[in-house]
Amino acid sequence: MSSPSAEARFRYILRLADTSLILGQRLGEWVGHAPALEEDLGLANIALDLIGQARLLLAYAGEIEGRGRDEDALAFLRDAPEFRNVSLAEQPNCDFGQTIVRQALLDAWQLGLYEALVGSADARLGEIAAKAVKETRYHLRFSAGWLVRLGDGTAESHARVAQGLEALWRFTDELLAPDALDEEMAAAGIAPSPDALRLRWEERIGAVLEEAKLERPAASPYPWHGKRGVHTEHLGHMLGEMQHLPRTFPDAAW
Amino acid sequence: MYTQALDSPAPEARPGSSGGQAALERRFEERIERDEKIEPKDWMPDAYRQTLIRQISQHAHSEIVGMLPEGNWITRAPSLRRKAVLIAKVQDEGGHGMYLYSAAETLGIARAELLEQLLDGRAKYSSIFNYPTLTWADVGAIGWLVDGAAIMNQIPICRCSYGPYARAMVRICKEESFHQRQGFEIMLALARGTGEQRAMAQDALNRWWWPSIMMFGPSDATSTHTAQSMRWRIKRFTNDELRQKFIDVTVPQAEFLGLKIPDPALRRDEISQHYLTGPIDWSEFKAVLQGNGPCNHERLQARRTAHEAGRWVREAAAAYAAKHGGRGAQPRSAAHIASPRAEAPCHE
């Protein structure tokens, strides 16, 4: 087994960390505004778990990097091109239907990832994954449950989630198509095999879409590269809001 | 959080004592006298029931509307730890709203109806949430002052004569005291921080001090309903007693933080050992109560928008349940994934 450089491990862990952070930040926008109190609590709960995962992963990434950056330096003082989250995570909430579509697609991906990472050659990553996998199982239960209710609810709800699925499907290729870094980490036994990850995701999402009476959209050819730092326009706006205090008062501790 | 209307029974609900009710009422009063808990199936005077519905639902609405001013800072919290703590806090408030709506439902009114009363403006919620959160320090000030005031009000309600309300309050008070400490800790970090942070903390105290001490409601001299609520043991202390207790606890905390209470007349009375404040501007309190505060419009509009925007979602959930065997219907996709949590906060 080859041993990836610290720099490569840093970049790989940032992909996981930033996806949780950015998705958690998006869900945080919902708090107080969800369709019912139960959903407000459910979305807040998921946001909280995701921010928790991001903290553990960012702290670890900072240690690997060895330049003294802690979780907050990494979260608040990097600019968009340095973020490594998958592009799907940064897509706007739009309506509850689109939020649920985004969530289910990412929950199924994170669940497969964390299940495999439990046995990672990187023991610290394995420990973080062991905690995250329990949380993510619940996240998927929430999002898949809602996707089915909305897909198989009223004509309006079906049309809305079908539209959300159509709008977001083009970002799923990035989740599943490995690049050189994914391959390197898989070869070292740190990350799961991309083929296995794709298979688990296809199985899970296939079953949910079927039960939700939703058609799987056609594959879209554009390769999105959030995980390599090439983002959609949305991320810059999110970071502008998220980072404004630490950047306005660089000497302050909170 | 808290509603300032603890002492305002429904106007239509004055205790009556006509006919065969007299014996029931006497027995009820005796139970109150013996400090027995009144439970949902027990006989109770209609005025008592209506007063509780109003008070508990206003309290629940306050929790829900109270999610908005603090939720305003979730996306901008200055560190990941602060962000996580704030999300958890706002989530707790939603949870308090749920227990309280459930407690109100034991009195024979549905949550949907209570929600309608909030959205159409018939029901009130605590006026404190009609003030804006303009800087990060406001999140600290709300925890420290608003939750601090809420605790003063709510601890006695843990001994309230109505069982479900008293029990809900025990759990709520535990969480509120965490919130109060978290808020104080935010203020402490600011007070020990840079000059800009200290100025931010002082500005927040300047804006939140008076609204916080008004949270206890009108002074005893003008509060006409306190006596009945105290006799029913829904309320245990008067507004002024609770306000004084809060001021006495909070002034030394402000001194510890190195912040100045925005009241030039504030002084410690050596004889009574109390801090005495200058006169409270009740015209401001009344204006906010009547809907003319800085954020009354925004708060209610946010609730209405969320309710309207979520209508199709609630309709879909109902349609799905109808197709698949009733309210308990659970999608397979949700069911086959075992939940590791005891309480899943979703419709299942």
C-alpha cells in the first residue's frame, strides 16, 4: 500500500469536512422557517450533526496540515476556491422539496462513505466516521422519508420534488466519479473503493426514488468540480455571510 | 422564554359561582388550597381553564417566535462552537414550544387552532421578541438577560397548580438555565475581548436592559389580574417581586462584566438591600404590545410566510398518510433504516 502525502490527506479530509460544513450552514438557514415545528427541529438537528462532523474533521485536517490552522481558521479564513466541498452541498435551499432532494442525495452518499470509512487505514478518520455514520443513518431516514411522502403525496408535491430532482441531478456525478485524489486514497485503504461507493449510492437512491414514484433524471455530462475548488456562484455568497464577523474583526476571539 | 401576559386571564372568563357548580368550585378551591395538582381530567372552573390555555399558548408562541431573533445569527455565528451552541439553543426553544403546545392541548384545544390564533394576530407572544438582533452581542444579551428574566418567571411555574404545565416547566427551566449561562459566557468573551467587542457588548446591554425588565409585565399597582392568578396558584409571585429579584441578581453580573447598566438613577438601597431603578417607560411597553415595536411586523410575517410556504408540504404528508393507512404511515425508505435515536423529531 502506498502512503499518501500529508498534503494529499489534508485535501481529502477537507472534502469531507467542507461538505458537512457547507450543507450544515445551508440547513441552518431553515431554522425558524420550516413547514412545521417538527421539521424545524429535524432540520436543526441535522444541521447540528453536520457542523459537529465538520468540527472534528477540520480540526484533524488542521493537525495533518501542521501550519497551526484550527477548525475556525479553516472554516472562516479560507476563500471559496480553497473550499473542497462537493458542489451539491452549496446549492440553495429553494423550497422544502428541493432541500429534501439535496439532503437525500447527499445523505445516501455520506452514509456509504462513512460506513466504509469506519474501517479506514486512518484510525482517526475511522473514529470520526463511527460517530458520523450513526448520525447520517438518521439523516437519510428523515430525508428519504420526506422524499417519499412528497413524491407520493399530492400532484403539487410530486411536481415540486420532480423539479428539484431535475435541477440537482447534474451535481450527482461529482459524488460518484473518482478523481486522482479519490483513487490515491482508495488505493491506500484510507477511502472506500469508488465502485463500491457508487453501488451503495445507486441502490439506496434507486429504492427511494422508486418508492417516491419519481423518475431518475437522465445523466448530465457537465463535470462539476467543487471538490477540486471550482465551485458554483452560490458558495461565495454563503461564505460572505458565514465569515463576515471573523474577517471584520481579525484580532477578536469569540 | 416567557410571555409577559402571565397575569391576564381571558376577558370572557371570569370565575362564576352560579347553580350546582358551587360545590364543584368549592372542592376545586380546596384542592388548590392543599397544593394538589389539577390534572387534565379533573373538574376545573372554565375561567381557570381559559386562563391556562391563554397563558400556556402565549408561552408556546413566545418560544416559537423567539426562535427568529436568535435564528437570525445562526448563519453568522463567529466560530463553529458558537454556531453549534446557537443551533442547539434555538432547537431547544422549538422543543419548548412543542411541550407547551402539548400541555395546552390537555386543556381541550388543538395546536392547529392555537397556531391560527397566533397567525391571525389574536394571540400574543412575549414582546421582547419584537426587538431586533443587530449584532452578535445581542445573541449573548438575549441569553443573559432575556433567558435570565425568563428563568425568574418560570421557576415558580414549576410549582403551578396545573400538573401538565408544571411538569413541562421543570424540563424547560433546566434548559433555560443552560441558555442563560451560555449567553453570559458570550458576553464575558466580548467583555474580555477587543475594544470593538466591548463596545458591541455595551451597546447590546443598552438596548436590551429596559425591554428585559419590562418582561415581567406591568407593575403590581396597575396589574389587575395578578390576584386571581395567585389565588389559583398559577402565579406565585407578583410582577414587581420577580422584577426586583432579577435586577438584584443582574446588576452585579453587569459589574463583573465591566458593563454599565443604562440607568443613571440606578442605586443600591442600603436599608432594603435592593437595587432601585429609575422609572420604567411603560409607554414603550404598551406600544410594542399593541403591535408597534421595531419587529412586530417582521416576526409575524416570518411565521405567516413559513406557514403558507409549508402548506403544500403538510398537505402532501396528509395525502401520503391517507393513501398508506393513516397518520402512522411510514415510508419503507424511512422504516428500513434503523434509527439509533430514541426520539426522531419528524412526523413518524
